[in-house]
Amino acid sequence: MTTDLQLMGRDARRASFALLGLGRAQKDALLQTIIDQLQVHEATILEANAEDVKEAEAQGLSGAMLDRLLLTPERLAGIREDIHTVIGLPDPVGEDLDSKLLANGMRLSRRRIPLGVLGVIYEARPNVTIDVAVLALKTGNAAILRGGKETLRSNLALVAVIHRALKIHDLPKAAIGLIADPDRALVAQLLKLDSHVDMIIPRGGAGLHQLCKEQATIPVITGGIGICHLFVDQSADLSRALEVIENAKVQRPTVCNALDTLLVHQAVAAALLPKVKARLAPQGVTLKGCQASQKLVELEAAEEGDFDREWLSLTLGIKVVADVDDAIDHIRDHSSEHSESILTQDMANARYFAASINSAAVYINASTRFTDGSQFGLGAEVAVSTQKLHARGPMGLEALTTYKWLVEGDYHIRG
Amino acid sequence: MTTDLQLMGRDARRASFALLGLGRAQKDALLQTIIDQLQVHEATILEANAEDVKEAEAQGLSGAMLDRLLLTPERLAGIREDIHTVIGLPDPVGEDLDSKLLANGMRLSRRRIPLGVLGVIYEARPNVTIDVAVLALKTGNAAILRGGKETLRSNLALVAVIHRALKIHDLPKAAIGLIADPDRALVAQLLKLDSHVDMIIPRGGAGLHQLCKEQATIPVITGGIGICHLFVDQSADLSRALEVIENAKVQRPTVCNALDTLLVHQAVAAALLPKVKARLAPQGVTLKGCQASQKLVELEAAEEGDFDREWLSLTLGIKVVADVDDAIDHIRDHSSEHSESILTQDMANARYFAASINSAAVYINASTRFTDGSQFGLGAEVAVSTQKLHARGPMGLEALTTYKWLVEGDYHIRG
């Protein structure tokens, strides 16, 4: 099977024009049909997924990867529930961001429109297939999907369901395209399909993001990597700080908003660090500290590069800092601009930290674990961006839109 | 002379942190000092520019390029006047885009912040040096500039003035850096300096934009290329339409928002096209038309590819279309998504055109020539974007900012 990406891109672009004509009611009806069709074809989807899982097991994939790959009736019910949530969200398309009457009598508005065609590259998670398709369609976008090869049968079954729903609503199936050919060269081609694709969303690890940044001629939303910091200032309430540190590190250590490095003001390090160890060590946390911290509590020595690592595990870097400026300097040097927090009772330091740190999410007296679309009330999360253009942090439906300037005149000419 | 871009990038990043602390009053005072210093050092600037012009003449540069390169006392006065205008503009930095109290009592705001460090690549226009530096500083951004080699002496003199102003205000001169080494490899290096540069703005022709899109690992604002269309619908007021066509084509044919292709509804083509020729031909306009148009008026035959060209001159493509759908199809196939217009008295067609065309600027009954920062009331124009992420069409000061999520809690933890 050969895949002609130019053709696929052209068809996706045309399909995006068909989606332009849909109002919210029609788009939500389409999503409801996807829910219905997912239910109707559940057995087929689970069979396809079982084959993917079987082959992955035979190839010796790790337990964590197998778990991500697996679909169950419960997980499919969860996916349908998530689509219900998206149906309930307002449609951002069509809103005027602003509108004014110019001095010459022309009306000038910035109107929110779909981006057009999304390119989404992800790994062995079949749930992403439905997730991305639903968010794209809700915002009137077409999408070209490229999932991990381990999950190809599942993805084909899921996309077949979406195609049935599109057909029922008399919409072109090219609105959601799947690159089924496992040839890796197609990823590179997709990244350069700038005449047909408007935005690339990589959903995967650092390597995938780097590849997209380097090869794409299309704007890429990079993110997902969080080297997150929490600074305990001299004035912090230490017993409450301990709760926040525990939450940020332990509640879900494998995600990007989990704490990586704890920065402690030198004046409270002797009081705090033994408590941190007493609280976290029994939960399996390994502490890796700077020289100063090693004098205050027994822990492993932090090695070269440890402060530049996203742990994604029960390891916590510890550094004693002189003051808020020292903490800010460390964060500027080592952060991935995802999420950073200060714990303090000092109004001036809180203000200063908030003004000096420009990561996607900056916290005063809270756990970094809140950086998340649902926690921020976005209803759905497309991705978490740590770059600065277009969208930052958790991206909701709005991040799948852009705007055009709409100008209404009466045969106006420029003088 | 060798240029260490890593070092330059690092210094620019550090300088951007120093700019973060400035409020509007301080930034406007800095811009006023730039005005003053431009006046104080006018002779030096004009001398340096005269040398650039002399060398460019010796190398046989065209009259248009020499004109762009030339600085005069009047042009410098105009540049100072433009800085006054920027001083008068509101500072977008620090504004909260929105702010809400979450159910758990945390306050969540999206706060507007500078992008950080801009990379600007441009051609032999010394005025861009001041223009970009001033817009960057007004929004608290550092910038690394790379101007055309023909204008190096002028740029060095202008950047020296900016450095003096920065020094007077005790700010690091790395806030505005100039890559003075003419080695073209440095452009490629700048485009991959993603650890230190947040956005690339190319200000030049299609070739420069393509280079940036292909080579950059940093988000690029592409644009500036306008293949602009005007569709005269069956119901349009033809005598007023003629005024708009003339304005869009003739008023300033060398710019990106000038008209490239006139689409005429078949029902009015016989009435309109002879009038278009009678009006435009005496002004030096060459008409290049489709087969149908050739039967209605004497004009050159449009050749293969003519409808995909940005003319930037007194040439106008002409195409007779069946109806509004045919016009929309032509625009979707040939436009660069810059500016398109419909002239019509038909409410339904106006609505349909406006909903179907998603170019950066879409006009109903107006000339395409209005797509411009000052016409749209932005006060200053950074660039005109024809891509879809971050900013579209004329980009004002806001386009040099991004936002961060600011979260204030009371030792909140995630449940």
C-alpha cells in the first residue's frame, strides 16, 4: 500500500471547507453519532485491539506500553463519556474577538475560525485517535492522524467508526484521515506538507517533539516536557509546605506537571529537609541533593545534569538556595518553562517571583500538579504547550482556532 | 571578526530578563532617549549611510534598492516621528486576558508577558533596524537583528545609538543585538537558536520566508506575500465597483495588499470589463485575462501560472466566473490567504463569501488596500502574517507578547 500524502492533504483541505458550513448543532450531532457508532461497533474495535495487544506482547513490549495500548469495554465507555463532555462545551468558532467601527465607517472585526487542517503525530495510544478527531471536528477542523504502528489495527477500526459517522451526516470522510502506512518517511513528509496542513501537534516524548521542531515547515506546538520547580521561601508555612511538596511529587509522579526539583531557602533548609525526607522516603521517593543539602540530611549526591532532568518517577532533586533571586536564577537556567511554584508568606517575594518567572504556569502557594486542562476549567485538553506562540500551557478548544479580519464597507477605497 | 551566536543568544536572553522589570513609563522614557540620541548622532548616521550608498552604487544596485537604503534628514525625522507614535501606544504587557476564581478557591489568570527574544531577519532597509528595536523594547522584548549586508554601516551606527540609550537607562546593550558578520551561515545558525530565541520574524521576499520556514527550529511568522482577489458579483454597483478596482490595483501597485486578480461574475462581465480596460489602461495597467474575458475585451491572454503570481506591478489578472461558488473555488486554489474582497448588493452572497473565505483579511464592499496596521488602527505594524498561528494579518504590539497562566492559592494541593 502506498500513501500519497499530497492527495491526502488536498482531500483533507477540501473536507475542511465542508466543515466550515457547520454550526454547533450539526457538529454536536456528528459527535453524538460517533458515540453511537462506537457503541454499535464495540466488538469490532475490541477485536482489532486484541490483535494489536497480542502482537505487541509477542514483540515483548513493556507492561506500561501494553497498558496504554489496551482498550476495554470500560475504557471505551470512558472515551464515549469524554465525547459527551466535548459536546457540552461551547463552540468557540464564529465568536468575534473584537469589533469596531473605523473612522471611515468600515466595520472591522476579528472573527474566530477553525485552523483548517491539523496534523497529529502520536504514539501507541488508541484513545488519542478518538480524542483528537472529536476535538478537531468540534472546532470545524479536518485532521490527518499518524498513530504508533503498534496500534494500527485499533486505529483503523476507530477511524472506520468516525468515517461511518461522517457518512451518516453526509460529510467527506477525508475530514479525518489516518496514515496507515508504517513507513517512517511519511512522518517527514507530513511535517513538510505546509500547503495543506496548518498546525502540527506532536503527542509523545521529547524525541518526537525535537524531530517535529527540526523537520517541520509547518508551525508545531511543542511541549509536554516539564522540569518543574517548587521554591520554599524563608517565610513559608513549613508544615503546609510539606503537604504541597508531597502532592507535587508523589500524587502522580509519571506526568509532566509533577515536581522535579525542590528549591529551599537556606534559612529554612535545616528545619525542612529532614521532614521532607521523613515524609517522602517511606513513599519510595529518592532524594538527590546539592552539596549544601547533603550536610543537612542524608541523601544521594545530585550528579551533573540531574537538575536538567524530567524525572517522571519517584526521584526528587533538592537544592538549597540563598534567596528568591537565587531560586529565580536556578529556574531560569534549568526549567523547561512548564510549571513553577513559590511557597511564601512574603507579599513582595510572591510578586517578584510571579513577575520574574515566565513559565507557562506560575504558582503562588500551590502544587504544580494543577497544570492541566480540566483543572484549569478548559473542559478538554488538546496538548500542553511550553512554547510561546499561539497557545501556552493547557490548550483547550480555542487553541484549535485562529481568526480572520472581517471588514464590511460601502465600496470603501483607501485615500 | 567571528560571531558567537550562542553567546549572543545567551546575553539577549539575560537582557530580556532585565527588561521584564520595566513598567510602561520606563520603557517610554527609553524610547524618548532613542529619539534624542538619533538627533544628537544624526551626522554620524548619515555619514555611515552615505558610505553604504556609495558602495551600493559602485556595485551597481538598482534604483529601487538604493532608494530603500538611503537615509536623509527628512527620513530620520520620519523615523523619530514613528517612535513618538509608539510611545503614545498603550503597553499590552501586564494585562490579564481573563481571570477567574476556580471552585477550589484558587485564582487563575492569563497574564500577558513579552515573548522574550525576537530574531529579525531583513534586507537592505536601515529604517527596519530602528522600527524593530523600538517595537521590541516597547513590549519588553530583546531582539537579535540581522540586516542586509548592503546596509551594515548604517545599521552599526543606528544600533550604536540604541546602545547609548540603553546605557543611559542602565540597561544591558545585549537587549538589541546586531549580527554584523556578513557570513550567511549565521542566518542558518540564528534560525536554529531555539534555546535562546522565541520567534523569528522575516521581513523580506518570498525566498527569505521560505528559507526561514524550512530551516528554523524556532516558530516563524511567515507572510508578506499577497495574491489578492476581488470578486465583482452580479448584483454589484458597477460604477462604484470601478472605483474600488482602480483603488485596489493602481493606488500603490508594489505592495502586498494590491489587487492581483479580478474575478467577474459572467452576468456582468460584458458590461464591466470594457470599462475596467478604459479606466485602467491609460494608467499603464496591463490586463491578462482568461479565455472568456478575451471575447469581451481586448487583452493579453493569461498564461499558465499567471493566477498564482503576486504581480507587485501594474498588471492585473482577469477571470470570468460562473457565480460566487466559482469565485470562492478560484480563491481557495490560488490565494496566498492575505486579502480578498467581494463587491455585492446581495446579502446572502456577502454572508456566504465571508463565511467561506478564511484569508487573513476578508472584505465586503471595500478595497483590499486597507490590510495594514495603521489602517486597522494598530498604531504600529510588526509584520503582516499570512500563516494561521499566533497572529494573522497586520500584527501590532500584542503580537510581540504571549501569556502565562498565573495561579494564586493557599497551599492548594490536587486531590
